Amino acid sequence: MTTLSHMLWFDSEAEEAVTHYLDVFKAGKIHHIARGNENKVFTISFELLGAQYTALNGGPHFKFNESFSIMINCDGQLEVDMYWDALIAFGGTAGNCGWLKDKFGLSWQIIPKQLGECLGNPNPAKADRAMKAMLGMSKIIVKDLEAAVL
């Protein structure tokens, strides 16, 4: 069966990153660890919320950038806060409009379902107010989005 998965290139911190992600996403699991020279971790195949990933210790040749991000579709502010706080902890940086970079430089989007609901409001003036509210946010604040469409 054909499947899709994501390859995440790290310098040398693949194992640390996977451990961190498994701590954030309690339902995650490791499928396979491949070791290379001197028994060091080369790749780790793992799963987060049903999505398949492989973390590679590939050296310093490539770095993450915003052209690739992982989007977490959340069910409300409590989930937004939980994932935001966990992923930005220990050296991550906040971005705009629900984006952040974790301590490894990987970009994430922490998006509550209410964002789509507000941006998709059938009243164009309300949807525009929701867009303006979102553009002024770092972490998405649901109550502020919902207030914008009242």
C-alpha cells in the first residue's frame, strides 16, 4: 500500500526532538530506530496523532524554514494553549497568526477550529474583522476572534 510521510532533517538532535514531540503528543509512538556509525541514531520513524514522520540526523547541511510547517488543528483555546506552550518551551519562538518555531527550528501552526469558522463567516465585513484580528495575534486567542465577528 502506498503511503505518505514526512522526513524531518536535523543536524544531530533527531532523538532529542522525537523525545520532545512524544512528550507533547501523548498518543505518539516510535516505530523504528536505525543506527549508523558508532551506534549513533541515524533515523527514527515515529507517529504523532496518526501522521507518520522520520527524523534524520543528516548533519548541518540543511535547516528548517517557514516553507514547511506542521499544522495542529485544535478544538479550542485549551488545546491551543497546551500545544503552544509545550512547543515554544525551552527556546522556541513565537511568530504571527498562530505560527511558532520550536527549539529545533521546526515551524508549527497552532490553529483552533474557530479560526476557520470566523474567517469563513458569510458576512464579508465580519470575516474581514476576523482576518484583521488574526493578523494582530501571535498565539491565536479564540475569544478575541469571536468578538471580532459579533
